[in-house]
Amino acid sequence: MAELACAGRTIREINAEIRRLLKEGEAVTVSSPGARHNLGVALLESGVVVFDGSVGYYCAGLIDGARVRIKGSAGWGLAESMLSGEVIVEGNAGNSAGAAIRGGALVVQGDSGARTGVSMKNGLIIVTGSCGYMSGFMGQGGKMIICGDAAEAFGDSMYETICFIGGAIADLGNDAIVAESTDEDKQFLDTSLSYYLPAALRGNLPGAGDFKKVVSGRKLWNFKKSEWKTWEQAL
Amino acid sequence: MSESSSPPRVLQKSGIFSSGVIEDIQTKAESGIYRIRGYGTLRERRWATFDDLTFLPCALTRIPLEGYREKCSTKTVLGSRFAEKPIELDIPIMITGMSWGALSYNAKVALAKGASEIGSSNTTGDGGMMAAERESSKTLIYEVLPSRYGINVRHMQMSDGIELTIGQGAKPGTGGLLLETKVSDAISKQRELPVGVDQRSPARHPDMLGPDDMIIKIEELREATGWQVPIFVKLGASRVYDDVKLAAKAGADVVVVDGMEGGTGASPAIFQDHTGIPTLAAVCEARVALEDMGLYGKVQLIIAGGIRDGVDAAKAMALGADAIYIGTAALIALNCNRPLYVDDYHKLGTEPHFCHHCHTGQCPVGVTTQDPELMKRLPIDEAAERITNLLRAMTLEIQMLARSCGKSDVHHLEPEDMAALTPEASAICKVPLAGTRRVWGS
């Protein structure tokens, strides 16, 4: 695995070198990332990149195909607008983790901040801990698995994102409802958690049958006077 | 008293509860929701506009260029601050972002073709990039909007500029609307939304809030595009002076300011009529903001919002704009509000020249619709030619005015080339009121 030290390099130089190494088929370990912003942006090759420490805003943003591991925590907008690939954080993630992703998988092995999965269009987000305020807001598709608790306004104004929550929900968002989980849902949870999480982490998590399923009530999809009680919060 | 001697009947209309207000109240009493429509503000009470300025062509103090033949450059360069490949256009008039969804496929492709033919640019809009739009555009600007519909880094890398849209003039501070009749199968697929929803876009970007975040966001966009193309920041005109300074400080190559006369495919009517500041005021504030930062001429300024012709454009450029976006004017060139298919205007309860029903998706002339039959009324090549012609005519108008003011480059127009016709315009634009040597309010 190729090694790339961040010290003495600009973000532009670091990202250019990561892309060059990926193109040559090398896996890359990036040392001393120092929580700098915009590390690993727009990686369009399918190789592996490991950040050996915490990263700042927009790490692995706009990627298509890369597999990124962060041995630390991440700032805002982690993996935002990802088309495909895999991003694993061995710590916490800041606000807007997985914002607007259209594919791929984001795994936070800790807690995530406000607006986790906001405007996600597709793909998968797994958070082993809890998520912050307004997570899932305006989710259009894909699935989000929160193993811990959800803060207020969970799943607000969603279209077709499906959320699974293992802990307590402080407050459901506008038009979010708890739906009955199916056997297929439980199978999906089992498969996803087994695939993306190491056994040591899985032991402390709820079982597939313990997750609640939260989806859109579809009352906000089109304006109807009869649904005013829902709309008065949402308009 | 006999009937014949009665005084003539005089109908008195309330100045408060006018016909329009009565209709508005009664419509809301039926629907239970705010009014939604397209087009732009319908306010009749006027504010200071470009019509309140006039050019002062040369006489003895300055020498004009030959009006019809002497060289007057229109070449426009945008994004020379940080981008390695600034945008170079043959003319200073550009097509603003209007989405595939708000507009028909044919309209989008016609705009791209028509603009490219004359060396101008086109912009994607909410919903991402169409393949045909890229193929038909010589210069294409990719909008990154709060909704992030269709966001695709590979499309960004195929573009000639990135526009980070914070807001737009018709509805600053709120997101766009696309009502169910326009969320067709194709649009649903493009935006990854259920077919037939009343789509309401978010007002805020999902992964940034204030200007400090935007500094990092702009760097991310540069990383995504290899620092090659300019980054625009587009603002709805509200607190223009401060917002322009913040955008420039955040690292924008180009700032776009969209005044309250800006159009839209659909938004709450109250936003179109009662939010934001006029384009005339916006360009003046934006210029001062850049001057105060020492960035005027280094960060380019694009002005949008109700620009109708080369005269408006020339006045905006004289006040400080480097380039001009047009939207509604381009749609009108595509036949918007033209008296064709008049029965279909009637079905919408309107008439040619009065139509603002873009939100319905039933555009009689095929511009703002997703209905395949209506769209056929807008043949792409004919429509593209009208766009080219409009852009050419507007450019010639700017050149004529510039030459008459003695300028060999349209970008040399300056406030001193104009006088104000009203005290308000004088105060806003800091140009003397005609007939005086006085700038009002100074």
C-alpha cells in the first residue's frame, strides 16, 4: 500500500497524488490528515484510500467508486453527493453526513450529527451510534440504518427513503410514520449489518427484529386541504 | 323625480380591495393555500428601473464611434480570478439556469443550440444536466443547487463553469417548486422523485449553512473540477452589499446577482411580488461591494432579473455588470405569450400577453411543459434560431449605444455615460439627475 504524508502538501497536491496513485492501481494510506478539509474529494477510481486520522469537511465528497476508510472522525458533509463507493468512519461524523448521496454506502462507527442523510437519493447509510436533529430530512430514496437513538424531527418531509432505527426516536419529523417491518426488512438489516460491521461492533447493537421502520406518510407529497394539520408545520 | 333626471351612475372601486385583491382572497378561500404561479412579478406599481436612466451620447465633449461599422468589442471573459480556464464568450449576454422540468426538453436544447451559435453560454438549472444539453452547448455552466437533484461529479467535470446557487431573484430565501403535472416519468427519473409529486425544493444547501462553510465548499468544487473552471456564486438580490462581499471573500470567481424582477417556473406569488430588491438597485450595491473590497474588475459580476433588451443590458453594464443573464426574455423569444394556439390559452383562463401559467405544465406553445404533444409545438431548430437572433439583436443594441458613447468595447460603458430621469434613480445609481449636475441625496 502506497503511503502519502499530508505534511507540507496543499489539499490540491494531496488529492492529485491520491488520484494518481489510484489510477495506477495502488491502495493509498494518507498519514497525518490533521482534520483538513476536502480530503479525498472527487475520487473516481475504484481503489482503496485510508486516512490515518481525523478529517475535516467534505471528505470523500463527490466520489464515484472509491473505497475510503477514515481512522478517526470526520467533519461536515462526509461523502456528500457520492455516486458509488464505500466510506467507513471509525469514529463520529459531523453534520450532513451522506448528504445528497445517490449511491454507495456510508458507515459511521460512532455517532453522526444533524441532518444525517439529508436529501439522500439512493444508497445506504449505517450509523452504529445515534444521529442528530432532522436526520433523513427530504430523503428521496435509499436506506438509512441508525442503530442508536434519533434526535428531533427524524425523517422529516421524506419521499421514499426508508429509515431503520434501533434506539429511541426523540420526535418524528413532519409526515414521518412508523411502519411495520417485514421479513424482507429484517433480512436486509441482518445482511447489511453483517456485511459492513465487524463482529466486535455487531455484538452491542440491537437485533434485526428490534429496529423500527420509519417511512414517509405521503401526506406532504401533494397539497390537500384535508391534510392541513400536517401541512401547517411543513409549509 | 323622474328616472331620466337621475344623476349618472358612478362605479367606485376600492383602492384597497381592487379587482385583483378580491380575486386573490376568493381564490385562497377556495384553495386553502398561497397562490403559486410562474413568470415573475406582476406588480403594477413601479419602482426605479433601467427605464429611469438615459444614455448621454457624445457631442463635443466626447467623440462617438461610427455607429454601424466601427469596431466595438463584445468579447467577455469570466472567471479570471482563480480558474485556469476562464470562460471566454463572444457576447456579454448569457442564458440563465432554467431546469429541464420547468422547461421542456425542446426548450432546453433550443436554448443551448441558440446560445452556442452566437458564442454565448447556457446553464443547466435544477435537476442536473441533460446529455443533449451538453452536446448542444459550446459553453455550459453547471448549477449546484440546494436540492442537488441529479448531482453528478462527472457532469461537473464536463462543464465549463460551476454555479453555486444560494438563491434566485424571483424567490430569494426559499426553494423552487415543480408541481405534479410537470413531474413526469422522465423528470421523476432525472430527479429521483416519485412521479406526480408536488416537488418543493429546499431553501438551504444540505451540507453548508453560512459563508464560512461556503469557503470550504468552493474549495471542494474546485477540487472536483481540477481548479480548471470558474466558480460562480448566484444570489437572490436582498442584502446585496453584504452578500456580494461574503461571496467574493469566500473565493468566488464570479458573482451573479438576480434582482426581484427575475422569473421562475413556479413559486409562491408573494415571493415574486414582495421579496428582494430591484435589479437596478442590486447592480449598484454589488458594484460598490466589489469596489470596497478592491475586487471590482477581478471578480466578475453578472446581473440578472427582468432584462428585456440590449438597452437594459447596456445600462446594467454601465453600472458595473460584466455580463448579463436572460431568462424570461429568452422564453418569450421561444414564443412564450405569442398569440398561437389561442384556444389553449383560453383553457388556462388567460390570453396571449397575459399568460403566467408556467406552473400548470400546460404551456400552449410548448416551452414550459412536459406534455409531449404540447412540446411538439416548439421545433428545436426554429426555436434555436430565434434565440440566436434575439442574442444577436441585443448585442447589436449594446454596441450601438456603446459606440454612441465613444466606446470601442461594450465593457467600457460607465455610469458617467448616463443621466437619471428620476430622483430615485439618481440616488440609487449615483448619476446626476437630468437637467442638473446633482446626484440626488448626496
